[in-house]
Amino acid sequence: MKLDIIGVPIDLGANRRGVDMGPSAIRYAGLRRELLNMGFDYRDRGNIPVDVIEFEEPLSTRARHLDQINVVNETLAKQVNLSLLDGAFPVVLGGDHSIAVGTVFGVQSVLKNVGILWIDAHTDFNTLETTITGNVHGMPLAALTGVGAQEMAPFRTEDMPFVNPEKVVIIGARDIDPKEADLIKKSGITIFTITDIDMYGMRSVMEMALDIVTKDTVGYHVSFDMDVLNPTEAPGVGTPIYGGLTYREAKLAAEIISSNNGIRSLELVEVNPTLDTRNQTAEMAVSLICSMVGKKIIYL
């Protein structure tokens, strides 16, 4: 299978610098070597061009750097579109989570009807009206489902349908703004918080989630934010929140995704090497990517 790597070195959507170096850190951690060893036709498409944050003043405190982010996402959507039309599997490396708008609308432009597994400590369901910080990486899922933050997708056309909220599952959330929570409750999205994972176990949660995102869809996109892990295990993330998944729980989720065969695209975001220890978070990212695309302990 052809596998396209697309880097998006962006931290314009966050309030902490450093995640723009995430794609380089993940590549440095051996992604190419591991995927080639798995037998993939590995094609690195390089990085999407991104403005340097020091050269740009935010035009709005409600959605900082939105115009620049939209330019990046439009370019990313086109690249993902071309990757899928070429019969490849796109793997997008962030960067902050604002890139999900470009990735998913690029997927939708080809596949039209995907579900989403949103594996994240946050729900990223704010709008310009509900945001507390003005950080755009907290808004993409609202934009993708058509609930709000449509300012994030001025490039969207009728060929890029919104994702049905009833086909979206959030896994691992533990840091949600009050007004954001109200929007989620009304949206039809399914959410399994970290408490649900504690109560039911990762296997049961993943089985329920996959039932939702695969029913009446052509497959699903995985948006994996490394801050879903506990920062004691993955310290190099954009917005660390204690009480997260263990590496083994995240690995199990990745292996269950692989065994399902419904995944159509993948993005992994928010690796921040400036906060990491000896690149261990990026190395975990490589391991999780490989597991989601089929790596096993033993092939039977």
C-alpha cells in the first residue's frame, strides 16, 4: 500500500510554541525506517508551507492567526485530496490540532461520508463565541461537523460535506470548557471521557466507538492528539493534562483500530519537542502510527 506522509509545521493555533517542530521530531524518531520495514510504499510529501509566527500579528483575540491557518488548511486539504485520488493512505503530522480542518475536509472531498475517531484530552469543540483563549486549535471539530467555527473553513465547497456528528466519537477527553460541553451535549457526538475508560476499559470503549464510526460510513478518519496520554509518559505535548492514558492503553487502542480495517486516513498532532525528554514522545508517536496502520507483535 502507498502511504503518504504530509508534514504541517504549524503552531499558529496554540498559545505555546514548539509544536511546529513536531513533524521533524516524528521523522527523526524513525518513522520512515519503521514503515519501510513494514513493507509500505513510503512517500514523504514534505511539509505544507506555514508562515513564521513572529512575522504575523494576530488580527483577532477571538481566533488568533485564523487567516494564516485557513491558508495552510486549504493547501493541506488539496494535498490530502490528491493523496487519496492517487490510491494512497495519507498520514498527516502536526503541528497543532487546527490542521484537522484541512485534513478531514480533504478526506471528505474524496470519500464524502467518513466517521471520525477523535482521540484527545480535549474535545476541540469551541467556537468564536464560546472560546476562552482564542486559540484556534480548540475549534476544529466544531467546524468539521458544521456546528460552529465556520470561519475556519472559508475554502469548503459542496464537494466537502460536513461530517455527521452522530458518526463522531471522542475518546479520552478530560479537559472541556463549560460552554463547549453544552455544545457537545446538543450535537449528537458520542464522548467517552477518561472516566469512562477507567470504568469500562479501553477494549470495550474502542469496540463501542468503532461500531459508531463504521455504521453507514465508508470508513473513518483518526485524529490522534498526543496529549491524550498522561504527561508523565508523553511529556512533549502542546497542552499537557494530567490523568491521561497510559502508553499501553493508547497502544491497545491503536492495535484495535488496525484490526478493524476501517481506517481511511490518519493525523497525529501536538508533539512538542521543546517540552520532551530525549524525544520519547515522538518515539511513542511513531510506535502508535505503526500500530494503527498494521504493525503487530507477531504476524500469524
